[in-house]
Amino acid sequence: MDYGYVASFNCSKTLSTRAQSVPFVVRTTNNSTCAVSTTDLDFGTQDDLSTAKLASNFVNVTCTPGTAYTIGMSNGSSGATNPALRKMTNAASTDFVGYSIYSDAARTKIWGNGATGAIPSAMGNGLMQSFIGYGLVPAQATPTPLGYTDMVVVTITY
């Protein structure tokens, strides 16, 4: 309550507003996220591996806009020691089918995990970005007639 001089020359009560300003911060954190999906790399049914066989697959990545990322591929689950020596196996045989995956259509850049082999990189834009894996089964001795497989793991680092 304030008392003050008014034009009628008397002391009267007048109410005045008191204000205090206090700032506060508004914030959010937009975490980078990425999602990945793949298609199989299928060389089909082959009778003879004396000539090279080609196939391709897709690695689809969706990352938050502005998120830099790389795409690595493991050497496979069949015991390959580097991505240039990947192999498809069958538990019923000691035979295998050697193959490689490349990140370029000319099949000159082996797609690896960074420690060995090249790894593609990109900048996320919020939309799905597709990368092609270019598979090659080089000419080799034809193994026992069985189905041969390998499991390659794709890792997105961002």
C-alpha cells in the first residue's frame, strides 16, 4: 500500500502495481537418429562358377537432417578375415563360395568396416538415402551343389 499526495490535498491510499522480471531459459535437444534397412544380396542359382557372377543389394539409411554418418559392413559370419575375402558356406560341406561387396559400380572399392575396406559416408536429410552394394563372385572352382550363405552386418555410425 502506498500513500501519496493527490490533487485534492489529502493523504489517500493508492494502490500501485509492483513488478519484478525474472528470465528463464527455454531449450530442447534434438538428438541425431538414424534407421537402416537392407535387401538381400542374392546371386541366384548357379550351375558353374568358372565365370564371375554379379548381383546387387540396397542399404537404405534415414538420418536426422544434418547428421553426418558412415556405413560399415562386417566381414560376414563365415569367418572371413577381411572384406575382400568374404565367403558363403554351408554346414554340410567344407566348401565355400568366395565373394566381395563393393561400394562402386566399377567394383574397385571393397565395402568394409573402416579398419579394412572403404566405408561410404553421407549427410542425413531426413529422407531415406539408398546405397547400392555391388556384389561379385569371382571365377572359382564350383563347389559341392548346396545352398551357400553368409550374414553381413551393416553398422551406421553417426
